[in-house]
Amino acid sequence: MRNVWRDKRFWVIVGLALLSLLIGIQHNRAVQRGVTDPFAEAVMAVVAPIQSALRATGEFLSDFGYGVVHGRRLREENRRLRQQLEAVRTAQVAQEELRQENERLRRLLAMTQSAKARPLVARVLAIQPSAYFHTLIVSKGKADGVRPRMVAVTDKGLVGVVYTVTRHTAHVLLLTDPNASVGARIQRADSRAVGICRGRGEDTLVLTFLAKDADVRPGDVVITSGLGGVYPAGIPIGTVEQVLEQRQAGMREARVLPFVDVTRLEEVLLYPPEAVPE
């Protein structure tokens, strides 16, 4: 039979039991005296980090479980809300586009009230500013009654003149084209100087053939003079930006900024030359 008194495990167990007994007695005495228990503090120091880790792990697992269970529903709801937002934005853009178009057409309609003949409203299909030609292609042609030499205008002023017509479209030679020219006059009452506005293939025009003593100043409004037989008198062209002296030719020139920005055109009115409102 095995001798338990020589077994090391037996003495370890006895030692641990005695240690536990002593720790328990010490703990009870400390509680009775109302003092801090070193043993409790040691246990808390060991257990607290473990409790904190367990709590964090529990929260993570809870959040993870919520994400797994509800993530798909949230993604679907997010996608649906995005689609609704895009639909609202699209509707707002369309509404603003209609408002702007309505405003432009109202201004054009106001011009037609004083016209001698009913003009044609044409949409701009293409803008072709190149080194050689500055033209527009518009959505009216022979089938609509368009013919060459019809004048293209907007509520702001002169655009150009129709020079080529197909069945359903027309090409408008813009004022800025190097081949374009129009008889022009300074609108100011104490000037009324006349000359010719020519295109330069740029954003500005040049007012040439002014007399050397012509009274032309920056800020002057330039209108069509009616001379030349193509454009009626009184159509706004632009404003004088700079006056240039041409001493060799004994004349003056001026740089003119057109009222109409052709890069932003969306509709034009096409008039027979004799019917443009003044």
C-alpha cells in the first residue's frame, strides 16, 4: 500500500489548504476592521483586465451579430434612398431647364409682337467655330419656310445671317466669322458715326471705315445702320471696348464686344430682312 506521507502531491494539497485558510482568516479580520483587503485588491487587479476584455469581446460580438443580421437590410435601404435622391435631383434639373427655356421663349415672344411678319423659332443644333468659319446649324429649313439672307437674332441682338438652307436645317454665318460684315452705327445721339463691323474669327468684332474725326468712345452701343441692304437698321450689335487710331489710312477703328455670346445660344429667331422688329 502506498505511503501518503511521502507523496509530494499530498503535501502540496495540504499547503494550499492551509494557505487558503490563512487567507480566509486574514480577509475576515480585514473586513471586520474596515480596512482594505490586500488579497481582494490583488484579485481585482488580476480579474479587472479579464472582465474588461470579456466585456469588449461581448460588445464586439453583439455589434457583429447585429451587422450580420441587419446589414443586408441597411444596404438595401441605403440603395433605395440613393435612388430616390437621384430621382429628386434629376427632377430638379429638368424643372430648372424648363424654367430657363420658358424664360428665353418669353423674351423671344416679346420681340415678335413688333415684327412685321411672324418669325421662325429655331433650335441651335450645332455650333461650328473654326479657324475658317464661324457658323450655326439650326433646326429649321426649306420645309419650314427658311431661305437665304434671313436674319438670325435673339432678344439680346444680332447673331448673323442665313447663307445655306437644306430641307430641314439652315446654316447661319455668325458675325464673328472673318467673312461676315454689317453696316454699323454708333447709337449715341451726339455721334451717330457710321462704319462697318467685321468679324475677326475671334470673340470680338472690329468697327472699321470710321472717319478720322468720328466721335467713338469706349462703352458706346453699336447698332446696325441699315446700309447695304442685308440687315435692317436698329438691331443691337455690341459695345465699343477700345478705340484704335489708324494714322496711315487716316481713319479710326474700334474693337466691339458683341451682345450675343454664340457659345451659349440655344434658340434663335429667323426673320425676313424686311420684318426684323426695331
